Amino acid sequence: MTKQIELSGVNKYYGAFHALKNIELSIEKGTFVALVGPSGCGKSTLLRSLAGLESISTGDLKIAGELMNNVPPRKRDIAMVFQSYALYPHMTVEQNLTYSLRIRGIGKAEAKKAAEEVAATTGLSQLLGRYPRELSGGQRQRVAMSRAIIRHPKAFLFDEPLSNLDAALRVHMRKEIRTLHDRLGATSVYVTHDQIEAMTMADHVVVMKDGVIEQQGAPLELYDRPANKFVAGFIGSPAMNFVPATVGADGRSLAVDVGEKQTIPVDRQLEPGRVVTAGLRPEHLHFVDPGQGVFRLPVGIVESTGSATYITTSTAAEVTIVETSRRSVRTGDIIDISVRPSDVHVFDDKTGVRI
Amino acid sequence: MSETNRNRLMLVIAILMAAVYLFPLYWMYITALKSGSEMFATPPSFWPSQPQWDTYPFVWESRNMGRYLWNSLVIASGAVVLITVLGVGCAYVLARYRNVWVDIGLFLILMLQVLPASLMITPIFVGYSQLGMLNYPRLAVIIAIAAKSMPFFVVLVRATFMAVPQELEEAALVDGNSRVGAFFNIVLPLARNGILVSAILIFMQAFGEFVYSKSIIQAVELQPASVGLNSFMGPNTNEWNRIMAYATIYVTPILAIFVLLQRRIVSGLTSGAIK
């Protein structure tokens, strides 16, 4: 596999503000990479640096093996889909699609043919003569995508392309973008703040916070083995429960502090007496018959969506449980909860790093 | 009071205000058509009993208005071209970069707007005479008007450029254009309406400019219509109908431009002309 995009030791400063800190990232050809994180984490800056719209302060940035640090955007051969789509309002759909080709001096007839081919695959054939203002949100989104596809670039960059669409269309476009990526064999970098988009679309997820890559890897790897508390809380919905705990004398159990101390087993040897944070995913906690569980928790709020019931306990450190079976439960009940020892995540109390 | 009555009252007030505001214009048009005796009649008549249409050709011929208007046109067009060429670039830079120096620059530009022409004319005149610019009086006036009206143009056009999303330019860069290419291909076409409107406003201002022209242009054959109108009026003037005819010929084209383009001008001033 060849490396399509390589970043090593990349830093970006805006005056005194350190926006990207020592970024190491290498993307193989044909991979779909998602950059995800809360707003202001540097994911958009990183994407814009790849496009050449921002210059990096130190480090190396290579696209298809060539050093691109000081190469202007037009010579990088990358395509970008903007959050606002950035369609040229004074051009028709066809002119929007062929703009990049016309700049490169490709003949009118050839450009028109290319536009028609791309439009046929994205369902825009009937709309080539329209202006962007005459299109719906979803259609504009397609034009923005088509404008990127028509050039067969070395990489596609997406800057939160679905955030302006309504929920149903977003789910639909998610699949469409991924299908398109696979069909073109393209290399894509996709910025989003929505972890579900990142998890469902990407082969490789990069979680960022404050300009630092907190963890990167396959989506399920991030879900199963989060490197720290931040990643653990960011990936997964509803978010992981964090409960203060102390390692038991045998080193194989945790005394978790949920109002009163309760002991739960873990599957690895820990340092006895160490103060830690236990991480429990809501979907790994199961509501069981009295006497079967490791926990006994008082029920606070019960919310049901039909497919699942969200139970929030009334303990000091709130614990959320997702239960898919229809067991009746009411506020004030004391319920028994079980959890598999292998599903208990343990993080250092101070640094938040996984133990 | 009901909603419709309220609206009617507002409408009446608006019409009254407009009537007060437009009365001088109306008086100009009817006085131009009155005869010498009707003009001074007491009480004044609000509609000419016998419209004197031949006042117009008489004034046009006797005052040599064709030449004056041509000079006005040359000066106004020259100023508009100069301001547009220089001002568009300036406005773009001020729209796209934000830092302390840009703020200082904007402040100075607005300061220039505050200074009246009658204050500026003395230093300008002295400077021009030192440089020998008084030998090219129309060019000298064009430059003076450009200097005075540029801030107004820059501030208006800057707002237009700020309404063009930066992402469009970035998309053009990624699509393979250079910064200069993106400016001419994407930004300029989108800002065209705002630039056009600002240029028309500048043209209308420059067409009526008086202080610089009066002070700098000595030769009668190079003077614009505003100076010609002024020289028409002496201390013992009594031919007001002819003066009003002159004024009518002078301002009607400008009024016509404004009325015809009024919708575009207003929308250009408020919306920045971009959706």
C-alpha cells in the first residue's frame, strides 16, 4: 500500500496560539479517514493545511510522496467539499462542475462531456442548466460533491459537508458518500464533530482535542480500547459513565463509589489501593434479576424510545443504563446491574490515561 | 386606532414630508415654463398659465450649454474611472485582511470623508500651482474629486466584498486558480452590482461638483455646467425662468438615471447584492 498523505511533526501557530501540536498521521491510498473532535480542536485547521489554505509552521506534509509544505492549493491536486458547499452563485451547475477543468485549459466539448458523465452518476443530469440558488440543500450538496469528483484528484477533503442537511438526508448522504468513495477508490479525509458519522463512515478515525491527536485507529478499536478518558467519553452514544473507584486489596476488583461502595470484578491485575476512574458503557450494563448483579442502584429517571429504555440512576455519580428488553422499571426502584469484567475500562484518576 | 387607519395616517404623513422635500424641484420645473411677468406675480401661480417652451432652446444656445455639459461629463467620467480602478483593489484588501493597520487605515479613510471641499481647496490649489497642474485644469479637478470621493466609494465597495463569502475564493483556489484569478473570476463578478451602484453614486456626485471646478478651472471653455450655472447668476439677476431652465436641463438626466436605477441602487446599498 502506498502512502497518499503523510504528516510528520506538523505544528501550526497563530501568533502565540498553538493550533496543531506535533501531528503524526499517515493515510494509505484508498482509505477513508475521519477527523473528529469538539469544536476548536484543530480538525478544520488540519484539513485546511492539507488543502494549502493554511500553511504549516513546522514539520513535513507530503501528498503522494511529494513534499507540499509551500505548494499553493492549485498545485496540490486535491479537491475539497466545503461546509457551505461554496458553489459559485453566478455559474450554472454545469459551469460549477467544469470550472476546474476550464482553468486547466481542457476544451469545452471535453469538459461538457465530463460534466454530463459525473452528473449522470450523481443524479444531477436534469439540473445542469440551473443556478445554485434554484436547488435544494441536498441537490447543492450533490453539486459540491460532483465538482470534487470530476477532477479525479489525489485526495478528497470534506469539511463537515453534511451539517447543513436535515437528519434523514444526512443519514442517506452518509451512505452515498461512502459508496462513492469505494467506487472511485479515492483517498478521503473527512472532518466532522459527529462521532457517529466518523464511526460509521471511516476506516480510520482520528480523535483530536486542543490541537493534539488523542488517539487514532479503526473505529471499533477506539470503541473497545479508548486510550484515555477523553476518547472514551467522546466515542459512543450515550456517553460512557465515569465513576470514581479504588482498586481492591486483591488487585482484581474495584470498589466503585456510587453513593455507597460496591465491588465489581475486573479482568486484569491492578495495583491494590490505587485511586482510579472506572468507565462503564451504558450498553454494557445489564438489568438482571435480584441477587444476580454486581451493582445495586436506585433508579432516577426512566426514558423510553420504544427500542430501548434509558435508565439514569439517582446516585451522586450518575450512571446511565441502556436496556433493550422491556422490563418494567420505575423511579425509586432499586435494580440489580451486571457487567462483564472485560467490559470495565479503568483510567488513571489524574492523567485520564487507560490502565 | 385600527391597523389600517394607522397605516393611512402614516401614508399621509409620508406624502406630506415628500411634498415638502420635493417642492423646490417642482418649483424649478414650473418656474422654467413661466413667462417673465407670471414669475413675479403675487400671489404666485402653482401652474404656468402659458408654458413658455422656447425658453429651453434659447438657454441651451445662448449659454452654450452643450459645451458645459460635455465638460461635466468628462470630469465626472474621469473621476469615476480613476476611483473605480484604484478603489476596488483598496476596498478588497480592506475587506479581506483584519488587523490593527487595516483599522487605522479605515479610520483615516473615514476621516478624509469628513473634511469639506471648501476647506481642502486651499492646500490643493497651492499644491497644484507648485506642481504646474493648473495647466491641465480638468485633469486637476478629476484628481481632486477622486481624492475626495474615494473614501465613500471604498467604504461602500468594502461592504460589498465582505458579503462575498471567503469560502468561494478558497474553493476557486482548490479548484486550481491563483489568488489573482480567483479575484477576477469569482469575487469581481459577484461584487459587480455593488461596484456599479457605488460608481453611479460617485458619478452623480461628480457631475454636480462645484467647489474644485470653480476654483481650479479659469478658462470658460473648460468649465463644467455647475460653474456655468453659477456664472449665470449675478447680483441683479431677474431672469429666473432661464436659470431654472438651465437647472432643469442640468439635473433632469441625473434624476432620470436615479429613477431608472433606483431599485438596484437601494438594494445594492443595503444587501451587498449577493444572495
